[in-house]
Amino acid sequence: MAYRLFTPELTAINIEADEIEFCEAVSIPGTPARNAYYKGFIRQQTELRESIIKSAGNGSNPAQQQLLSLMNVLQSSLT
């Protein structure tokens, strides 16, 4: 559900899970709920970034600025 940009609370309601328990599980690193939720989120992020990269390569100034911002965030996390 994160792929479709639903919050953990709405995801819990949709899958008929206890909302509090699901949200707690999503917040704990390594839990199956967190891993599954974030896989969807990362998949969406990947598609968005691919679109930004393609648009930047085609000369879109806003996409180029966004790409530079993403690169700076990545670079700062590596140092």
C-alpha cells in the first residue's frame, strides 16, 4: 500500500489489521511489516527517481534541480 502512498494507518485499515499494532510494527526496523511496507515505498521512489532522471536528461530544468538535490542527499549520507 505504500506504493500507492497510503499511510501505515490507512494500510492497516485496508488489510484489516490492528491499526496500533501495525503502525508500531512498521516503526520497528527489521519487522516483516516494516520491510513489506518500505518495499512498496522504495518501489514508488524508484519509479519517481527514474522519471526525474529521464526528464533531467531531456533538459527539464526543474528535474535537473531535483536530481541535484537527490544527489546531494545521497552524497551527504555516504560521508
